[in-house]
Amino acid sequence: MNDSHYLDEARDPLIIAEGWMKDGKDVAIATVVETWGSAPRPVGSHLVIDAEGNFHGSVSGGCVEGAVVTEAIDVIGSGKARMLEFGVADETAWQVGLSCGGRIKVYVERLG
Amino acid sequence: MDPYALKALNAERRARRAAILVTDLGDARDRIVREGDQVAGDLGAAIAKAFRSGNSGSVEAEGRTFFLNAHLPQPRLVVIGAVHISQALAPMAKIAGYPVEIIDPRTAFATPDRFPDVALHAEWPEDVLKRQPLDSYTALAAVTHDPKIDDFALKAALDANCFYVGALGSRKTHAKRVERLLALGATADQIARIHAPIGLDIGAASPAEIAVAVLAQTIHAFRSRGLDAKGAVA
């Protein structure tokens, strides 16, 4: 039937990444590859980022996206994929973490 | 990610075909595997499992770590018949993650009043399915009791390899239906795939209970795709 009912092209990260690529933008794709305990987004979820820091999709409930975007801009520059890991934020240190208590691994790679 | 892999993956997703993006986490190389592609060894077994479950995850094979991102089309349910059962089935199936479309040419039945918030086609199945063909990620339940409306859709569902095909009616009604479907050119193997009487045997009595039985059978059919009776990969 009508695909648009089932693939929300305006919000689909991988469709957006392809569009950005066609527009000549540099793009990074972040993917949740592993989760432990309570994690807001399942394995396979994507965040796509361009070199200006624009992004679509999610890899958490908004807890670590900022950090992933920063790393993604580096990955766009270097072309070298990175594995990031996020857990519960250390209460004494001002660092990024998941308040839900879970842990996630996010793979960040450049498109092309 | 390889730009060609992304383009190929999105093309498969737009066409409602299952695909898995396999990424070697060691060297970042990736490729697309389509359902039915032969992949050997432990990696192949993990890929087959991911196609069935739709779950993504990492797998160790050939001394390397691969990430399998499974992209399955959203399953959906086409119901032939805007009847009492369908009124209960449509909202329940939607909640369970199986969006519903209802087809019934009888305009007295197929009214937006009776079916708020459902994709509803007050047309013959022949016309709707020509425009919007069935596929292997679609389930079809025929519940009108009227051969003029149900039969064409059932034959189309078998030909399109719908993951679930169910038809309302007693064993006696179904025996007559089998004769008609054979006459339409369906094979005995195809006809054996029809669930009739429809629904899991939970002793359902009311239309809403029958809807539960149909939905449960649909979910079971979806989650056991590609498995034989013993649970092995076919």
C-alpha cells in the first residue's frame, strides 16, 4: 500500500541522511549497537548529524545526543569511526550520562 | 557507511522489503543483505535469525565482530469486511503494532461513522488491491462471509505470499471455499496456508473475542515466519 503511511520520510533519519548526501553535505551516522539495563532507544536506532551540527533521530531520550553530535563532527573531519559508551552520570563529576541508569554503546561513522 | 549501501537500504525500505545492514565493527566496512540472500556460516545463521525476529545486534563470526541492523517493513493487516469483528480488530491491531486497512464494497457497512481513525475503502477488493498490492509483510483476514467479496482477496493474498491468511467461516463453509479457490487456480499447498476457521482456538464467542483470536494468530504467524513446525529455519 502507500509507503508513506509506513515510512515517515520527513522524520526518518536514514532518509534524511541520504537527502543531505545528495545536497553535498558531509554526514555522520550514529547507531545504538548495544544496550544494558534500562535504555530509552533500542539497538539499531540512529542519529544522523551534518558537519554544522544539525541532527535528526535519537540514540537516547535526549541525554547524550549533545555529546554524540560533538563526536560526530570530529568523525566527519577524520573519517575514522568511533565507538562511544555512555552510562550513569557520575554525581560528583559534570559529565554526560543516562539518568535512567542504563548503559549504551553508540557507533559513530562517516557516510562515505 | 558506504553511500551506495545507504541508497540501497533506503530503496529496500521504501519498497517494503526486508534488508539487513551488516557492518564490520573492526574496519567499518558494510554491505546490504536482502531476505533470501545466501550467507554461509555463523554469520548466515545470525542473519537468518535477525530477519525472523527483526532484532538488531552484534555477532561474533570468523574472528570478527559484525553489527546487524535489521530493517523489516512494518507488518500490517488488511481486513476484508467492515463488520462487527473488524470494528474491534482495527483499534486492537493498531495498538499491537499492526496498522489496519479495511476493504468492503458494501457502503452501508464501510462508513467512517462505524470506523473512525481507520483507513477504509468502500470499494471492491479487486480495485483496491490493484492499486495497493499485498506483500509478504501483510496479513489478510477475510471476514465478510460473502464469497463474492472474500474469494478474490484470499487468492490474491496467497499469490502475494502474505505472512498470514485467515478466513471466517465454519469447516463446512471452508470446504466449499476450498472448491472455489481450486477453481480459481490456487494450489492445494497454497490453500493449506489459510487459517479457517479463523483465529487461535481460545473459545472466542463475541465479535471482540474473535478479534482477539485473529490478532493473536496474526502475531504468531508473523513471529514464526520462515520456521517449520519444529522451530528450525526452513
